[in-house]
Amino acid sequence: MAHNSTNNVQIFNKPRVELHLHLDGAIKPETILYFGKKRGIKLPADSVEGLMSYVGYDEPRNLTEFLEIFSYYMPAIASGDRDAVRRIAYELVEMKAKEGVIYFEARYSPHLFANSNVIPIPWNQKPGDLTPDEVVHLVNQGFQEGEKHFKIKARSILCCMRHIPGWSTEIVSLCKKYRNEGVVGMDLAGDESLNCKLNSGHCTAYEEAFKSGIHRTVHAGEVGPSTVVKEAVDVLKAERIGHGYHTIDDFCLYKRLLKLNIHFEICPWSSYLTGACDPDLMKHPAIRFREDKANYSLNTDDPLIFKSTLDKDYCIASKYMGFTEDDFMEANINGARSCFLPDKEKEELLLTLYEAYGMVQSTVC
């Protein structure tokens, strides 16, 4: 099934909201090449086209192969270059403004940007001295500068990593420290086969987040089974689910989450390329979500690697899943309602969408 023709066609030209977007999966290839050259870090290619032949793809692979791609380019950005971290945050605001996004939440692991023990550093490169705390500060700076220039709103979600539960306590602390400077919540990403109950660091961190009023989302039910979604909601008290496609495999759980109004952060093109769903996009769970009036939004996930923009996901939803303009407006209103902004800012965002969509503004939340 050829999907490339849908890449940059804009079929929805009204303001949009995006909630599931990885900062380290949304870097401009030109920026990777610039910092690779500046820092003397060898990359697999020295041109945009060459780099994208390693980093980007448009045919399905498994999630493990997808995750390996980050090791090709992240050494050029992570582990010590303050300008790189600030710049990729700023450039993401610019990218999203061009896509008609008026509010987005981008997620990332501060430890992966800071930690030279995790990102392999070439032999001729000194380990960086960045701390996770400073990474968050730099990303906030980049976002705030981008907001001034491009007149849209950008916020951060900090990621815990399933395979390193020891980081999670610090993630909650950073969420608390920077909650008034752009950080709006926390996420759990990584291998869904790792049971959180056996990695109590995550449970402890999410419990503390819940008590402290830190918003919570969790990657679950992407390639993992519905039991991972159940754990995310019942154990980690997630308000939103990253992907969540396999929720529909458990009818009772799905019905319960519909009733609870749990938000599903759907990424159509991503789910095709990572093998998270049936390769036939006309059988995608998003169709069921739409038909059942579930609470969901449409998102890109990792646009660098998937060689996409938000337009690609909207085109796929329209062409293969039967989404209409009304469905797109509903998905964006869902996203605004379920975003992690404080109530007053959330109301302002919703009013902006209602006005742009020509909708009655009788009820905001």
C-alpha cells in the first residue's frame, strides 16, 4: 500500500493541537549534520539525503529496529552541547508553527540528552557535563524563545524510561521544579514488556506525581497488550495513554476507559511504520475510537524518523480511515480538553479553537 503521496498535502487548514511528539524524534537533519561537524562526531552520512537514508524510513519495521535509529544521530546532539539542546527546542516550535499547530506538548528524557553512559560517545569526544536538570532548563529556554518568535504555545513532558527505573524519582522532582516554567507532565516510555510492578521506581514516582498534582501519561498498548494499558491506568494512574491501540482487545477495559474519558494519543503513520497495528490502515483502531466517540487526538510521534509532518497523519486518517473535517475538529478539541495546561490556559486554548472552527462557545470544559 503506497502512502507516500499523502505526505505534504494539507487537508485541514484550521488551527491544531498536538500532544504526542518526541523532541529527540523531531530534529532537523540539517541541525544534526551541523553539530556532528562542529563536535567532530562521525555520522553515517554528510548530506541531508544521505543521513535520511539511515535515519528515516517509510516501510514497516519492528519497534526494536525503530529504537536503534536514535543511536545513529543522537551523539551529535546529546551529552554536552548546550547550544544543540536549546536550538532543537527552538526549531521544533518553528516547525510546528508552520504546520498550523497553535499548542503542542513535546516529550523527552532529560537523562538521555545528558547521559554519556547511555548515548555512545565516539572515542575522540569528551563526555559531556550536562545534567538532566540543565537539559530541562535549556529546552525551556528554546521553547520560550520560539514562542516569542512564532506566536504559538509549547510545553514539555519529561519521560521516565521503563528499562531504567532509577531515573524516575528525579523526573518527578524536575516536574515539580519546572512546573511553572514550561514542564506540564511526565511520561513513561520504552519496552512495554517490562512490568512496572517489578520496577517499583516507576510506581513510586507516579504515586508521588499523583499526590503532587503532576499530570501523567504513559506509553501503553502500542505494541504491548491491553494489560499494559490496564496497568498504566490502575497502577500508574495515567490520565492519557500514548497510542493505546491494543486497548480494544479487552472489551471490558475499553468500555471502562471510555467511561473514564481517558485520552488516547493516536499516531496513525507511526503505528503503521512500527508494526503496532494491522498494516491495513482501513482496519486501524482509530476508526473504532472515532465511531465510539472516544477521547483521542492525532499526532506525529517522531516526524524526523517517519519523514512526516502532521499533514501526513491527517491525510492518512482521511484517505484510509474515513475522517472528515468535523472529525478533525473534534480530535483537536479533545486534545485541547485533555492537554496538561492549567485550567485558565486550557480554557483560552479551547476558546481559540471554537472561534477558529466557528463553533458555539456555550461550554468550555
